[in-house]
Amino acid sequence: MPTPEIDPITLAVLAGRMEQIADEMDATLFRSAFNPIIAEAHDASHGLYHATSGDTLVQGKSGLPIFVGVMSFAVKAVIDKFGDTVEEGDIFIFNDAHLGGTHLNDMRVIRPYYHDGELFCWLASVGHWHDLGGGAPGNYNPAAKDAFQEAFILPPVRLARKGAINQDIIDILMRNTRLPQSAEGDLNGQLGALDLGVKRMGELLGEYGGSTVQAGLSALSDRAETLMRAELAALPDGRWEAEDFLDNDGITDTPLPIRVALEISGDRMVLDFTGTAPRCQGPVNIALPTAVATAYVAIKHIFPDVPANAGVMRPIDVRIPDGSLLSAPFPAPVGGYTETIMRMIDAIFSAASQAAPDRVVANAYGTINALAIAGRRANGSPWVMFSFYGGGHGGSPESDGLNHGNAPISTATIPPLEILEAAYPVMFKQWALRPDSAGAGAHRGGLGAIYEIEVLEDNGAEVFLFGERGRYAPQGVNGGGAAALNRFAYETSEGWATPPLASKMRGIQLTKGQSVKLETPGGGGYGAPQDRAPAKVAQDVARGFLSEAEATRLYGTNWKESRA
């Protein structure tokens, strides 16, 4: 059916209004959530989705990029299960990652929006809940061999029918978390965000009418497709390949390759992941929806001016081989999905750098270093400090990489140490940039960071680490050098120790006064190191970013003549 005509000014206004609705839903949850991963780090997202297909129509700017693509699969899962039985006032909830993507901590709450008695679109909210049971507090269990060892699994169910909440569902959820107060607060925040979305959509359609808004939504998707095709047509035809590796799966100490072939022909692109490692035992598998959404995130990084909706992917064919760790079926463990999707993005960037080096940055640090520290307070109440930790971003054609940023799959922030220290019995003994961690290049990578965290609780604590890049460093592009490896250590009665699998470990026991230390990677370099201005090398040495010995090893001795 042809798209109804809509004038450009009205389209621009509608695009801004609908994006504002999603943004306001984001802000509502960030203000009301109980756990810092949502409230401070903004690990959440909201959007509007197509009434029958579930395709992404609009998403807020503050939400995580990975949720842009993956949430459409979540909405489709609700449509597929409940179909014609959906009624106005219904609300659905689930966390099953094999249906809705990402991992079990990401709770999805989905609500149909009706206009004049007809289903107009879907509103959806997703947020990272702090804990949902399972074998490891915080649910990053590096030893999990199936989803049941990771967290409580909730398939798509009706949380509300015609506006009436089913308290039984909430009771089940609260009985399957170590932190029920946090979980209930986050759920109420998500419900409040959806209520706001319904109100704002009513105001918008009351002003413009359903047919005009519907025409705007269709036009935005078509416009995204047109722009994407134009971007692809401007690039050379050809096929480029790249490969990167995960350290291991947390169970078996064997590297896992991720391979991609990027092919451009006219105004179409193929991303073929044939040759990627098969499904593994440990939790670095990802479900197919997550893999497709990851390809979308990478495309948006390479083509940042294209709007964020489903139209972007119409000219792009993503081929994920059956039986690979990128299409693992239920109940394969997927808790460490973040590490795998970042390696997918790194591989896509490395392939794209051969086709369009002016559009691609070098590899970022490549791991969220999911670190959970948990224990019981003196009064017996449980506490779980889960957070992720930053590192360096890759150098770009225009500039050096960002020092100590968050992962490129995310617009989330790193929770401030003051917030974490106030909420949990820990003390940060060090939070600093890591010298000599950046990849060399004409534009160097950004620096990683050093974190040292001491346990203050008399009862001690147990530590769980899920990281990557302990054996395969972030790579440079266009002649740039690799960054430093990820390093993790923990105190014992006999001194400092490191995990046998380099980047993953569970069951680390700390007593009061003992610490864990993370030294995160920097970003890869862009362009040949010999093309870096000696004055910039000297400046990095003066700032303490680079030692004199490393400066000379990486860039030669010319920098010494540039010192003031």
C-alpha cells in the first residue's frame, strides 16, 4: 500500500514530538528507578513499535542502542503469543532473552496503545533489574551452562488485563529476586513510564489525528530506507573480511572466533557471519534477535546520520549461521551477551575499515567487566553491588579516542563512585586513568582505567567477574596499533592472585579490608604511529598518559625534541 503523502514540515514536527515522548519515558524511569544501573547508568530504553509487525518506529535518544533493534523482537514475541486476544489496558511482561534478546536481567514491559478503539501501536519499556535469582548475585554467572543457572526465566505473560494488575505475577517476581524492594521499585518506574507514554500519545493524536500520525510513522521508516540505500550506493562494491576472538566461554579455556564478511553491491549490504564459533557451553552465547540487533548498532555507528528505525535494515541482509554462538537456542546461557556483541561490532568495524576507512573508528576496549560484589550486612540483609567499568575508545579519522568512556553498545553512564560507596559497604581506593593502555596511532586510542575496590563489611564478600579482552587486545585500524590487555586481580591471604581463565571467575572470597583491582584496556589506534605529531606524543608523556619508555618504543625518539 503506498505511503500517504505528508508535507515535510509536519513530518519534522511529528518526528520530534514522537521522539520527545520516548525521551520523556526514559527520563521518567531514570528518576523513579530504585537500582543505580537504571537510575544512574541509564541501562534502559523506551520506544514506539508497529501495531502488527512490532518494527521499531521511534526510540528515545537516552536509551541503550542495542535495545533499538532488539526491542522489536520483544514486541513481536508478545504479538505472536497473544495475537487477537490483546485488549485495551493489557500490559505484558517478560525477560526471556531467547525471545526478546539481550539477557535475563533486562525486564521488558509492553503495552498496546489504542486510538478510537483500534490498536495503533505498542509502547515498550526495558530496564536492567539488579538481580533475578540464579546462581550468582547480579546474574553474571561465568560458570553457567544453561539459562536456568543464570536467573529466573519469565516468558511473556499478562501483567494486567483491561487495566487490572495481576498481583500474582508480581508476587512470583518478588519471590525470585534477592532484592525485592529494588525490583518492585524498578517495575513501578517502568509502569509509570508507560502510563506517561499513553498520556502523551493521546495528546499527540488528539492534536494531529490518527491518520496524520500514522502517515508520519510510515514516512519516517521509508525515509530511513532511502537514506540508507544512498549511503551504501556511495561506497565501492566489494567484499571485505575480518575476524576477532573471545578469550573463552568461562568453562573451557579455548578462544572463540567471530568472523564476518561485509559485502556491498549497489545499494545493498550483506553481513555474513559464517565461520563464527559454534554454540559453546558457557554464557557468551547470544540469541538470534540479539545478533541481528547488534548488526543494526554497528550500522548506526558507521552511518550516524540515518534515522533510528526499522527502515535502516531493509537494504541489509544479516546472515547468522545456525548452531553458532550468535544464534544459540533456548536454554543456552546468554548472560554475558555484552561481551559477544562488542566483539561482533569490533569485527564489523574492522571489515568496514577496509571499505571506508574514513567512516570507522578503531576498536574500543571491548568489555563491560561486569563485576558483582555481594554479601550480607551485620543485620543479615543481603547486598549486591553490580556495576560496569569503562575503558578507552578507539582512535578515529578526526581525533584521538575518548579516555575512560562507556562501551559503544551503550549510551549509559558509569555510576559515580560516590553513589556506589553510599549504597554499598565498599571503598574505591583507586579510580584513575591507566597509563600506557592506549593503542598507538596517528590518532591514538583512549586510555583505559584502574579501579581498586576494598570490602568494608565485617562479613566479607563474594566476587563474580565476567569480562573479556584478557587475551585478545582491542585492535587498531588503518595501520593503528593494539591497546593493552584487560587485567584483573584480587587479594588473598598470600597476596594478589589472577583468574586462571584471565577474564572470568566466580566465588572469589574476600575478607574485610581485601580488594579487587581492574585495569581496563584502552582503545585501538587509528592510522600509522609514525604519522603522529611528535608534539602530541610529548604532550601524552607530560600528562602521564604515556611513559617515556613506551613513547620511544611506539613512536621513536623524535618526540623528545618536542618537549617544552
